[in-house]
Amino acid sequence: MVVTVLMVAEKPSIAQTLAEALSGHKHNTRSGVSPACKVHEYEGDFYGQKAWFKVTSCAGHVYSIDFPPEFNNWDRVDPLTLFGAPTVRNEANPKLRMPKHFQSEAKGCNYLVLWLDCDREGENICYEVMDNVVPHLSSAGGQQQVWRAQFSSLAPVDLKKAMASLGSPNKDMSDSVDARAEMDLKLGCAFTRFQTKYFQGKYGDLDTNLVSYGPCQTPTLWFCVKRSDEINAFQPESYYTIDVQLSKAGKELPLQWDRGQVFDMPIATLFLNLVQDDKAKAVVTDISQKEDRQARPQALNTVAMLKMASTRLGIGPDAAMRMAERLYLDGYLTYPRTETNTYPKNFDLQGAVRAQTGHPHWGDYSKNLLQIGLSRARDGTDMGDHPPITPVRAATEGQLGDGFRLYDMITRHFLATVSPDCKFLKTRVNFDIAGEGFSVTGRKVVDPGFTAIQRDGGMDDIHVPDFTKGEAVPLQKVSMGSHKTRPPSYLSESDLLTLMEKYGIGTDASMATHINNIVERNYVTLETSGRRLIPTKLGIALVHGYQMVDNELVIPKVRANMEKNCTMIADGKAEVLPVVQHCLRLFRDKFIYYVKHVDLVDQLFESIFKTLENSGRPLSRCGDCNRYLSVVDRKPVRMFCKTCNRIFKMPQNGQMKLYKELKCPLDNFELVFVANKVGKSYPICPCCYDDPPFGDKEEQGKHWNLNHPIYKKYRPAVMSCIGENCPGTLCLDVDSAPKWQIDCNICLQQLSIFEDKAHKIKATSDFCEECGSVLLDVTFNKGKSPLPDGGTERKACLACDDVFNAHTVSKTGRNFFRRNPNAGKGKGKGKGKKGKGKGKGMSEDDKAEERGRMMAKQNKK
């Protein structure tokens, strides 16, 4: 009997690598239900049984957690109710059709082998896959049907080892992810919705779309603001040094004063006078030499890698994490998310070094390491997750492109961890000058050890001339240095990662995201030269405001306790429900107290930011009071009526100006003209855009509603959008003359029509009998008419008419309307070669146009 085994990886590239490794490249590939995930099939053995293997993948999480639709309206739902609101699982990406993909592939299968990433998130995805696969599995005679592969590398040898030692998925680890997701969703959304509406409704220069709160994000910001406060509170203090310089064998030697510095100028002057005595000389009192060493580095975990990438390469944590994941998926690194910084006893260090012997940059160094023998790697901490980040195979810059910088750093660090320590001879000469001690120190490298392979780890010799004990050396220069203490620097990304790791904020996999979030939310700015994080006035105001109301909203303690509780769930020491209920109850009480005392935060904001009344510029008139509305150009863009005390949401991209002083026939508001960077422009009524009079309220601000009279007149509909998966409508831009264009009311699809040949274009009330599109009545410029008879007027369909079609070009780079000269009337619709568009020779352009025609017909009906 042949059994069928379904194997699921986390990403399509891993599925392909897995199939190639386990089948010996003897597999077939076909499409599945999901457009993103192929299915690779091959024959083999599964625990002594002949088996047919199907290898496919998901594309990250199958589901995401959210509130039901009735809780997602910010205007109607009290944020306090979110703490007790139900949650639902939605498809993370409906277009990928992952549940149906797994259900389809599971039919007829006897076993499921899960090859998801071996961390908590991976375990959670395991159970998302199982929910769709297990109910459809065929019987396996009472044997275990669901198996879990444990692996840290995509090297064929490691994948085969994992296949030979399958285990079971870990429900506790999966539950810890669900618990954290529910807690973060509810408390984060409650605080974010409340303070976003409250502060954006009062202030015009916050320059952010969301005034967000996050249980990890906010303590991360607190570290940055705390350092900023220390800098601002710093009071510089003067200190003084005695600087002495000798000359020996033609070399100038600055000496170090044993006292270092003093903070009292009269005392410093006293010491200076002693040393400056005409008879004073530097008498050698002691000469010592000893061999010292610099220890090789520890193995690399995620946080250490991110810190090195920031300080050495100038690559931010978020970008470095994405780069490392790409290198892992391509089979060049082991799994990049690990807290372990010591190699397991069974780790094949010899093999990892041997894989680098052919590299053009460090191949010879690797060969030499193998010849002299690898040094024992330093002990570290084994967290029981994954081995340290290690190169799997050699790669060059030509193969990796931008990713080579990170790969180069990781590989050199790995080789350094198994290299000898750097040994050097340290020389110290002590001097006595009028009873005051001074010294000079030098070194000579004996064995560079690991520093020979690290780019920035090299150690230079510091030469000290020969001295003899009792030798008196004349002083060449004596002076008193005056200095001031300096404030600490702003936190660098590396500093922040260290603090987050120390206080348990986030996981090794999420720290980079939290740092990126506070930058994107405009809470801090990143100084790219030194990779330092400088809090903005918004970030500082938020943290100080939280501290005025409830300090525990920002300090790391509360989040660290949440992480500990999630770890207890993952370790099977705590149940999900009590942990989640306790956390939500705690933060619900804090939320109620915060709302009650938000006026304390508001007082702080009032002293820093401009109110809406004092922000923005007058633009158009309100239809209710006939006074001017002010447009606030800072994020989020909105308009505000001071008289009516009403805020109107506006499009977030584009420049706004008054539209011909025309008014909306529905509410008498003056129309506003919006033009974005890609050339798409349209008029809107501020009131109708904020509160649509037509269609579903949930569509607020998403697109133009074609039933509105201003669009019927100024952006008349022509045909359905030809963009794939876009339900929008292409509309004539009556303001685009002489370079006429047609824009989609939803997506960025744009068509350029007739170049500069048309003088006037009008959308008629007639429809094309063939495709259902609106007919255009075009008057061409004399001398530029493309009509065969030289005429200047024609009413026809943009898609089906030969002349109109030939002068229609998509601005997205694809010409959807390029006609086949051998085809009949209408592309793929007449009696030409392509029949009715269903022939085998249809191009992607033909298919796209066919979709547009069908959608136009449906809309006409």
C-alpha cells in the first residue's frame, strides 16, 4: 500500500528547497489552489512504507486576529468595550486562498509533516495549517498522522536529519502566541483609538496618522525619552588634567597622569607648578612587560547580529532582519532568530569551516584554521531554541548583491569564534615627576588570532622606546588641560537593543519591528550617520504624559511581566485564559484611569502643539456656516471648520486647492481639487468625502462614488478598470486637456488617450454594443486628426474602435489596448485569428482586456 504524505513549509522557497533535498531533485511541480504556493511531488519512503510526497507551503500566517466588523468603527465603538470584545480569525491574505489550498491538498493524504520555522510563531502556524488539513486526512490505521520537523538550516544534510527524527507540534508554544496576540490587539487598539481621536481632534501639527500605544512599542520609546531627559538635565562640570610630553629616540610620548583629572582648578594649578619646576625630570621608576590577550567573540545570536549590523554596517535592525531572513531562505545561513550564543556539542563546526575553504576572500584563512585545529568556542547561554547564526555555504558578492555585506560580517564573525585569541605583549613604563606618577603604555602583537579575519578587529602595535630603570628624561612640554564633562549620547540602535534584551521587551524576532515602529510613528528620528534615535516632541510629550497619569504605562516592568507569563504558557506552566484575563483586567483599569485624567496629558500637549484653530490655511467655504474651512497639511491631512467645530477627513496623498469655486449640489460645500504625485486628480466635496451620502459607510474615503453628481459631471464613467482584481471604474478626467487621460476611481490605473490630438472629449449616454463601455464623442484638432479620412469628429468605443484603441496607452507601462492588426473588430472579439478571445494564443494583454470587457458588461446590466 502506498501512503500519501503532505508536507507544509512556511514559505514557497523553503518548500522547493525541501523537495529538492529529499527527492534528490527528482520531483514534479504543479500549481495548487493558491496562486502563490506550488506543489512539488515525488516518490519515497515514509517510516518503512512506500509513499507519495506532496510538498507545499503557506506564505507566513494563514490567519490574523481582529475584531468583528461591528467593533471596527472608530466613531461608533467605545474603546473601553474592546477589552471584552470577541475576536475573530480572518484569512491573513484572502487572495492567496490558503485554507482552500490546504483543504484541497489534504484530500487523500494519510500523514501531515509540518516544516514551519522552529519558534513560537512557527508552532502557531502549524496549528493554523492543522485546522485546515487534519479534518480532511484519510485514515492511517490508528497511527500518528501529524508530525513536526525540527531544523535550523536548509542545507540538504540538515533537512534529511530532520526528516529522520520527526516529533510532534507543541500546542503550548502555539497558545502563547495566541495569548500575546489577543492582549496586544485589545489593549493596543483601545489606547490607540482613544488618544488618536482625542488629540487629533484638538491639535493640528502632530504630524502622524496614529497616536498609537503598544505594550512593547511604548516602553521602547520610553528608553529613548529617558536618555533624552538625561541629556537635557545634564549640567557640565569643569575638570583639569596635567599633560606632559617626553621625547625619546626621536619619538614624542604623551604621558598619562596617574590621578587622571581633578575638578578643582587651584589644586590642578598646584600640581602644574610642581611638575613645571625647572629641575623636574621624568624618572623611570618601573618597567613591566606581560603577555595579554583579547578573547575571541562569542557565537552570534539575533540581538548581537542586529547590534553589529547597526554599528559596523550602518544597517538598521528591521532591514538587517529582513536581509538575514532572505539569506536563510536562500540557504546561506542557519535560522536567524535565536537567543542562543553557544554552539551545541553536536554542532559540526569543522564542516561549517570546511564549506568556506573555497571562498576567494577567506578561503585560505579557513584552510589554515583546519590545519592548526579549531579553537574551542567560548561558552555562552543555551536557550534551547536554535543554534547560533552560522553560514551554511560559501557565497560571493555577485551571488548575494546587497545581502553580501551582512553575510560577510556573519561569516567573518563565525570564523573568529573558532580562531585563537589575539595575543600581544603589553609594556608599561612608570615615571615620577616631582612626586607625581605618570606612565606610558605600548603593545606588540604576538599572534593576531581572530583579529586577522575580522574587518574592524585588527590590533596595531604601539611602540614604546627602550628605557632603563632610574633613567631621568627631560620634559619636553608641560601644560594644564581644561575640559568639561559631556552629556551621554542619544541611544543608538545597538544601545536600545541591549536595553530591550536586558528588560525583556519584545522577543529576538520582534525587537527590530518595535524600533522601526517608533521611527515610522514619528516618535523618534533616526540620525543615520551614527544610527542614533532622537525623540521628537510628540514622542517626548506622550511619554511624559503617560508618566504624569500612570508611570506603569511606559516603564518596562509591566511588559516584561506579560512576556514572562507568555513564556510560562509556552513552557506549559500556565493556562491561556487566566493569563489573558488577568492582563486585560489590569490594563482595563489603567485605561479607565487614563481616560479620566487625560486632561493632564492634554495640558502638556497644549504647551507644545498648535490647536486646530491655529493650524492650517483657509481653503474652501463650509456649506453649513459659509465660513472658511482650514486645511491641515500635516499628517493626518484633514479640514476643520472653526465655527461649526467639525473635522473632515481628507485624502492623505496629494496637493489640495479650490476647484473653480464650484459648490456641491448636495450640501453647498465648496469643492476641493486633489492632485497626487502620479498625475491623478479629482474634485471632492469635504462633507461628502467624510460622510458619503451614497453607498456603504464603510467605504468612507476609499474612492469616488460614481453616483455623486460631481463625478457624473466632472469624472464621468467610461468602462470598468482593466487592472487585475480591481473592481473600480475608469473615468474621464475632463480637466486633463490637452493631454487627456482616464483614471480609475479606486486604483492607480491611468490611461493616456489621443496624446495632444483631441480638442474636446465628452462621455455620451450611449454604450458600446460589443463590450458595454460608454461611447466617447471626440473632436480632434485640425491637422492632427488620426481619422483615416482626415475628419475631426467621431463617436466610438475606446476599446473596440481601431483608431481610438491605437491611441490609448496605459501609464502603468503596459499597453492593454494594443490591437492585433490581423484581428477583427475589437481585440479578441471579432472574426480574426483569436475568435472570441478564448483561443490558446491569448496573450496576457488580451486576457486583461477581456476582463475589462466582461466587467463593463456586468456593470451595464
